[in-house]
Amino acid sequence: MASRNIAHVAGYQDGRFAAISPYWLKIITRVGDLRVYLAIAMHANGDTASCFPGRATLVELTGMPPSAVSRSIGNLEKIGALDVVRTIGRGSRYEVVSPAIAILRNARRVGMTIRAADDSYRLVNCPDELLEDVRHAWSALDEESAINVFRNGF
């Protein structure tokens, strides 16, 4: 029996795939939103997490109508899974957000701050229900990136 290329079996000749964090599997609860997230993630640059798939491409990959794709993109923005940069006449640029950055952004939104304390930083006003996630997120990023999320939101 001849071996078959997985990309061929999957129907994608270019062999692209998307990985998803267990965090996003818990947070992205709508099936359509998950389909759009994975279609966008398939196109994301490995270094920058940016991509430019057109609406027609997302419609084709997900099998969803254009209005549902648009709605899902808005939902993904709201929960912090995607950053979308919209440009007039050129389409949109999507950036897949890491769970660590999304968690720290959310903590910042609810009023958590950081303060310098000796050679480290201290979390201030962190709600108890976010504390464990924030600690994991902070450790997943280098300290400079984590601090930048709190100072600038990215």
C-alpha cells in the first residue's frame, strides 16, 4: 500500500496547518469562531504571528458565509485572540495573540498594575480569580515583554 501525504489526505496541497493553545480551546466557545481562528492561524507568519488572508479565503476555508466570518472575527477580537488592523482598500492584517499576552491585557483592563520592587515587579490589584493565570502568563514571556503589555497594552 502506497503511503499518502497527510497534506493530500487533508485536501491542502501546501501542507499548512494550525496549532491551538489549550487556553484558546477553553475560551473560544463558538464553533464558527474556532473555525475562523484556525483558518487565520494557518496563514500566520511563525515569527510575527501576522497574516493577510482575504475574506474570500476565510469563507472558502471555513465554509461559512461572509457575514458569519465577519461576526466571528469581531468575537475573536473581543476575547483577545486576534488583533485586527483594518486598512481602507487593502484588506485587513490579522495578528494571532498569544494566550500569555491576552491574559496580561485582560488583567490590565480590570485594573491590575505592576510596581517596581527592588530587582523585580509586584502585581497590584490582581483579582484572585486571575492571579494563577497572570503568574503563568508572566513566566511565559520575558520580563521586558510582560512589562510592555502593562505599560502599552501590547
